[in-house]
Amino acid sequence: MDDNNNNDVILAAVAWWASKRPVEWDKEKHLSNPRINTTTPAESDLAAAVAKLLTPQVPVCGVCGTTKDVKWVGGSNPYKCPSPDCVSF
């Protein structure tokens, strides 16, 4: 698959997932319960995957697990915080 096909699949999956949202719910509420109105395990898995795609990811320090002031440094633990116990910046 090329990038255009991948993008088409993502857009279709997001549109399908949005069609499952109860009318009275907003996107944030749907993200907190993405499997609502799914009827099969495959639909449930797809709904969870779409919600994960749409949820902003917060970087976590690969050493201590904090999310405060985490920066990309690459390597085997690509995110690190400024704590002297983890890495010095």
C-alpha cells in the first residue's frame, strides 16, 4: 500500500468510528469510551485503534516514567526527562 491508500484507509476508519458515536456525545466522551455501539470483536478492536490514533500521545521518560519536561533524545530509551538520575541535558 502506498501513502495515499493508507491515508484513505485511515480516513474511512475515522469516519466509520464517528458514525458509531451517540448523537448526544462529543468527541472527547467518545474517546473515553471508543467501543460504544460496536457489535463484534473486530469492530471493537478497530474502534479502540481509531481512538488511539486520535488521542494525543504524551511522551514518557523511558527511565523513570515521568511525563514532565520529557524530550526526545533517541537511542534505546528515546524519551528522557532532565532528572540527573535519568540524563543530563
